[in-house]
Amino acid sequence: MSNRLAMENSPYLRQHADNPVDWYPWGEEAFERSRAEDKPVFLSVGYAACHWCHVMAHESFEDERVAEYMNDHFINIKVDREERPDVDAIYMDAVVALTGQGGWPMSVFLTPQGAPFYGGTYFPPTRRYKMPSFYELLEEIHRLWVSDRERLLKIGSQLISHLQQAPAAVDSHEILQPELLKQASRVLFDRYDWHHGGWGGAPKFPQPAAIDFLLRIHLRDKDALALDLARHALKAMANGGLYDQIGGGFHRYAVDAEWRVPHFEKMLYDNAGLIRAYLHAWQLTRDVRFLEIVEGTYDFLQAEMRDPAGGYFASLDADSDGEEGRFYTWTLNEIGDVLEDERLTALAKQAFAVSESGNFEGKNVLSFPIELEKLASDHHLDLEQTRDRIALIQNRLDEARSARVRPATDDKVVAAWNGLLLIALAEISLATGWDQILASAQALAGFLMDHMVVDGQLMRSWRKGRASVPAFLEDYAAVGLGLLTLYQVDFNPRWLDVASKLAGTILDRFTDPKGGFYDTAEEQSDLIVRPKSIQDSPYPSGNSLAVMLFLQLNAIDGDTRFYEAALKSLRSVAQQASGYPTAFAGWLSAIDFNLGPQIQLGLAGDPASDSFRRLLGIAAQEFYPRMVRAGGLPTAPNLPALLEDRPMQDRRATAYLCQGFQCQLPTNEPAVLARQIAEALTNDPG
């Protein structure tokens, strides 16, 4: 018989619907029963693509003996961390305070009032890894609840005090200076792994926001080292096992320091951040490899992550057919059997670093560590022949792989992550001029507005026609910034209007008077503390996204409310950001935008006209991270400030290149606009 989770929208919760555990979703009903029966709460937090979450579920939550003990002595709550990031953030902070580390699955024991008093991550079914078995832990917690409850209550009270005093943004009058950015870039230089690429050791995570910040530093200071480092990191990831060499798209992280073997789950937010970093690197370098990664990742997202309604799924699992990485790994014999050609097999073996012994449990995670020129020379081919044969190999392996059992898909649509992807798709369409990607971006924006807004309120999650959970700060900020980015490509005023309204909601319902913004709206009341996430890792925080949204809106429409809130937030975290750049890369990019020189481009005219598109093309050719754009006919209603009193000249689309809303002479000529932009980049009016 299914438990209460069978009625939930989250695929992760539904995975546990047939457990013998009497699970509750997060909510007051569970805590009311906890108080009524005087039992502690066991809180289990995970997500659908989490390998060790599956392991603990199979080992413990599907075990009748364990489940019976849980049901007799605890009230059990299961939470999808992607659906309730607020719950996850609070109790992860508690687990880290208790144990010094965190992770998923997260296992926490709470009082009936929600105060955490013991926690950890994965617990095995038998005693190992210097950990008790999960059953032994349950017995000990129950014993302490009966015999030493005062001690547990005291721990819970102390942890709540700790959570209420957790480090956050504080009110500051710090003056923002370019030296902050230089200091942050020096930290990134000093900590960079020049041998393998990236930051840190095993496990090694991609850092697209840090790379993007370095590309900004290269533009700001003509810093060649910043560009070299960004290119090195991007190539290391693209050529390693982190990138799926057959189907495209990136896995979550590498389990080694060399990017060879990934943890095989694929997350939407990682791919949204990485595709954008590769696009910006291509704009700066015109390295065709970077554009290939953009195309390959986009194709993967369309093929495997897109819901027919227009949104994008949360993740793909690491496991398939009961085995981690089974879908993605190969033996040499399997490759030979698929290709049925000794020369193609030899080429594949060298190109993708395939060996008899393999690099992952006797099989091979494919990488592409060799230069194409050497590969061509070694096989007596020219470059075009080599590219064609590699493409043939990839297509045949992809076709063969499609017959395997596929990893499970977490098919919920998360607003924030789709907002991040919308930013990337809009920027790609502008930079490349590819109509298909613009259509994808517009379809995604329409989906977010038509399906994820219920009774005027943005929702966090959507699945199979049903939206659930009110949105959090990161949802409002990411969707708002995504819509604002798309407005600056197709100039549909609907996107600007909704982005402004979402930003206004952030100001009204999420603001912390000390600076920055809470993760939850002011009316939410089912938490022991009101969380406030400042750090950006693994993807930009709601706070840094909100600040960038506010800064861009101010530059387009001149709303000083947004600028004042953004500046207060930036000042409150500036010193932290300069010292810990991988954890504050989104903030650093916002500081860079604020310091300028900003470029405001107003385009008066019909966005569908050839003359308008030629002028816009000048603004799309290069990487201009501090440029904002507004466009439309001067007679349109509700024009943003950047377009007010900007008439067309000679009945043709006309460009107004401005800084601080002070504009150069209007022009119809793309060449003149290009010269004005070049001059503006070296002229900070402030």
C-alpha cells in the first residue's frame, strides 16, 4: 500500500511512495502528530538524481524491520531539496554545525517543534565506515528521547540560536573599488590547478561563474592571464569525462582531480551555467571548440531535458539498469562491435582515450584529450576527414547507447533553474543569430509565464500540468533576469513588464533591512528560522541574481529603488567576495557591472526591420557584459526610460548609445555605432 507521498508532485518523493515507512511530506500535519504522540521527527532530505539517496532507500527505507521501528518511534518526513531549498538550507547548516560536513541524503532528528538535535548524511544498514548502522542509530535516538530528553532539547535550542546568528550580509557603507575585483582575480590565480584545470582536488566541481568573472576581468583590465586561465579550465572540462562526448551536456562533477571520471548525474543548473561560460569564451576567442560545446549542450538539452510544454527538467539520474554510470561507459570490445570497422575502432580508441582495462570499474568513461591535428596526422587523414569520422563514430555510439536502459529523469520543472537557462538561451540566440535557439528561449519564457504563475503568484515547481510550492527568492530573481535578458534580444515588452514586477515583489516581500534578501517571502511561516543564502556555489544565489536584476533594470528604466537596494547588498558582501571568489563569483560579476563602464543602447525602431537588426547585430558581435539594451517603436506605450524621447531619424531604426542616460549623437549607421561602443568601453563617465 502506498504512503502519503503517492499524492506528491515531486518525482523524488514519489520514488518513496511504496516504502513501508509511514512518510509525511513537509508540513504542519506531521509536526502536529509529533506533538500529539510525543515522538521526535526523523527528517530525510535528498533529490531524485542522488546516488547515495537511492542506496540508503534500498538498504534502509525499503527494509520492513527498519520501517517498523521508524513508524513506531518517530514521525518521518521526506523532503525533496530541490522543491524545498529553504528546508534543506536550514537543516544542512545544522548538520554542518553538528558534524563539520554535509551532503545528501541528509538525515536529521528534530523535536516536535522542529529544532534539530542530531544529524548526519548517509547511514549504512550495518556498522561500517566508522558509522553505526541506521537501525542502531534509531535505537539510540529513541533511548535518549526517553531517558535524556533534556539534553536533546538543549542541543536543539543551541542549534536554533546558532542558525539565527548564522553569517549573513551586514549593513555596510564600504565604497566599491576596482581593487576588490583585482584582489579576487589574484585569489583565483593563486588557487588554480594549472596541471589539470579548475579549482580544488577530488571531487572537483565546475565553476562556470568564476570563469565568467575572469572573462570580465580580461575585458576590464586587458588581463591576458585571466583569459588564459578561463580557456584552460573550459578546455579541461570539455575534453575530459565531465562532458558527455557522445550525447553532449555536462555531468555534475568529477570524482577525480583530472576531470576523467564524473559523478554521472546531469543537472539543469550546471548545464545552464556552463553553456553560458562557453558562449562567452567563444565570443572573446572565436575558438570553434567552445562553440561546438555550446551546440552539443543545447542539443542535449532539447533531446533529453525538455518537456513538450516548453520547460526543462531538473536532472538525469547517475544510475541506470541498477548500475552507476552504466548508460555512459564502454568497453573496447563494445565500441568495436558497434563500429564494425578496424580503422574506425582504432581512431575511436585514440580519440576517446579508450583502453582494455578502462578507467571506471573495468569500463571507459570517454574523454577527448588529444589535439585534432595530431589525431589526423597519426591516422593519415586531413582535418576535415578526421572531423567527419569522429562525427560518424559519435553518431553510431549514440545510436547504440540509445538502446540501453536510460537513466531516470526527474521531470519536474524548477523555476529558478529554468530562469538560468533562459538567460543562457537568450544570450546564445543574440550572439549567434540562430533563430531556433531564440524560438526555444521564447517558448521557455512563455511556459514560465503561462504555467508557473498561479493566481498571480510565481511557483517553484511544475510537473505534468501541476504547479506546486510558492516560489523562493532565487526563483523570482532567476526568472526575472531571464525575462529581462530575453527582452534585450527580441524587445517584447511583455518580458520587461513581468521582469519589473518580479523585481518589485522581491523588494516588497524578501528584503532584509540590513542589506540583501531572505530566501523566503515574509508571509512564509513553516520554518524555525528565516534562511538567507549569500554564497553562490554551486550556482548563483538568489541574492546575487536579484542584485544583477536590479542593476540591469535600473540601467534600462532608471528606477532608483532598484539601484539603492542593489548597492546596499553589494557593499554588505564586497569583502567576503574578494577573499572567497569561487563562493561569490556571481556577486563579483555584479560588482563589475556596477563599477562600469556601463553601456546603455537604445534602439528606436521596429525590432523586425532589417535596419534595426543590423544595428542590434553590432551589439551582439562581441562579449559586452556591462551593456543593456532597450528597443521598440517610439510611439509604443509605456516605454522604458532608455527609450523616452528617442525618435527615429530619417524613418530608419536609430541607435542611441548612452552612459548614465547621457547619449551620444543618434545614428542609423552600424559602423558609427561600432565606433561609439568602442569609445564608450574606455570612457567611464562616473
